[in-house]
Amino acid sequence: MKRWLALSLLIPKELAEPISNFLMEQGATGIEEVEEDLERERLKAYFLQDGGEQRALRSLRRHLKSLQEINLKLPHSKIETASIPDQDWGENWKRFFKPLRVGSRFVVKPPWARIRLIKDEIPIEINPGMAFGTGTHATTRLCMEALEKRLKKGFSVLDVGTGSGILSIAAAQLGSGEVLGIDIDQLAVEIAKENVSRNQVSDRVRIKKGSIGDIRKRFDLVVANLDFRSLRKIRMALVRHIKRQGFLILSGVLDTEEERLRQHYIETKLLQWVETDPEGEWVCLTFRKR
């Protein structure tokens, strides 16, 4: 049976976003932020115990030490760890994944929650399992809001790194035509398929395991909620899969990385930058193909 390393530390609120981002880059499969008091948050992260979790733990200790060297007033953060069995994962999610309104129309909710919808609201029911994308993270919310603004009825959509499938489902609920969600993680693919079925959009959404290099079609809109390094690496692959006058939506990017990534994509001379939407320290970039 799989086991998971549950990592917990108490940090100042202003460090919650950057440390969460650092943990995601180290391979955290899930991150929980719980308000402790007016100034501090309890940050919890989950890593599959496959050997890589110890490297992530060492990297986190070095990262915290470097932050303390930069800011001598930063309090020492004690890292607590525990090993939990696979079946306890879902219970950890249930404690903090609550219904959430995103944009002007979406309500993202877990299967175990009930909520009364307001007129024209679109419910999306997500069972996160161990895949990223519940709508609780700023990058997911930014992508959903960008889809609301750019997606026209009948658009074909490619969702790269679909995770829980939430963006593919959102696209279908907004009236898209064909939607293809891809992910290199087999577990994410299985969870996304389950969520697609749960939201009754299987007639429009197809989920498959693979990378963008495996896809041959072009789409009216491509969305990728990944990370700075990955988005730089697959730039031309993403651009090639957009139809003329189609949109590209990118997130998983910190505001300090926005200018470098925007210029990296504009340098292709194939894209026109449309706008950058911020939330906290995160941004979402929208481009249009010339």
C-alpha cells in the first residue's frame, strides 16, 4: 500500500504563497493552508513516499535557512512530519476543501457538500483525489476566469496538464465543442475521467494520458496551468496547437516571472499578448495567435 509524507510547518502569512510554490516545485501532490492566527498560517503538504520526499524535505530546510539569512527577524519554522496510509488521503482533503465561487458563474464543490445555487451559476463537482486542481488555488481560479472571458460557444479546447480535469469540465460547461484534457500522470488521468463523468460532460470531454507532443490537432483555445519551467520548455509545442486567431491561456506563474515568460512567448512572433490577470503573487497570461 502507498504511504504519504504529511509535512506541516507554521509560517508568517506573507510567506504562504512563495513557500507553497516552492513545495509544488519539489513535487508536493497536495497543499493545505490553514489560518492559525492573524499573522500566521499552518502549511501542510503531501508527498508520495518513494524516496523523493526526503530530497524535498532537505531542500525545504535549506530554503527556510536561506530565507532566515535574508530576513533575520523571520522566526524559526519547525517542520513536523508524519507518514499516513493511502486511504487517509481523502479524509485530509475533506477537512479543507469547501464549496467555492469562482468568477461570475462557477461554483466548485466536493461531492460531499451541498449548496444552494443562485440563478445562472454553474456547479462543478470535483473529487480531487491526488490530482492538482480543486479551484482553491489562485492559478486554477485565474484560468477559470480567463476561460469565462475568452471561450466562445463551439470552441475546441486543449487542456494541457489537466490534473483533476476541472478546466476541461469548466470549458464544456461554458459551451465548448470538443475538449481534450491530457496529463502525463496516469493517476491524474483516472481522477479526471471520473470527474468528467460525475459532471455529465463525457459527450464533449475526452481525457487521455500523454504529452502535448502526442497531439496532432489544432484548437481554438489552449490552456496550460503548469509551472514557469515547463511553460518555457513547451512553448513552441503549445503555439503549434493553436488555430489562427485562437487563444492561449497560461498560469502557474508568479508575478516575478511574468515579464520573462511573456517576452519568451512574444519572441515567437506568432502571438499577440492580450492581458495579464493577477491574484496575489500569481498571474495568468492570455495571448492570441496572429
